[in-house]
Amino acid sequence: AKGLAITGSPVVSAITGVLTATFGGILRDLLAGEPSVLLRPEIYVTAALAGAGLYTLGDLAGLPPLASDLAGFAAAFLVRGGALKFGWSFPSYKSRPGRRPEDIL
């Protein structure tokens, strides 16, 4: 909401929402002494993007603020909750032959 109110740009609004959620999670992990959520194959940033994107679309469509808020919250909650309940994740990175540091030397 702040990104959209200040700049009027939907792209800035969505990016602001994703960064706020992501850095909040990183800070939480640092304070808890846990590995960062970004280093795990869990769906986390994607859920933030779904929520921020749907909020922004709702606002641009002229929905009342509460409706946009609830739509964004529901999207993020359902994507993240579904990922936790059903084990959705992205595939982990697998390096190609010749891409490991020891292959370079």
C-alpha cells in the first residue's frame, strides 16, 4: 500500500511488498538462529509475490481497501499454507558438469 501510495506504480508496489515480507523473514531467522528461509527450497517469496500482486491488482481495479487487503492476505496465506501442508517446493539447484569450482582449476 505504501509503495502504491507514494509512487503510483504497481511494479514498485509489488516489489515493496515482496521485499518487506522477505526481509522480515530473514530477520526472524537471524534472530532465531535458524537457516535463512531463502536458502531452503520452500515456497516463501512466491507466496509474498502472490499476496502483493493480488493486493496491487485489487487496488488498481478500484476495490475498496479492505477487499484488496483481504484478497492479498488470502492469496499469500493459501500459497504458503498449501506449501507447508502439501509439501510444495521448488526443485533444488543442481550444478551442470563443469560448473563446480573444482572443475575450473
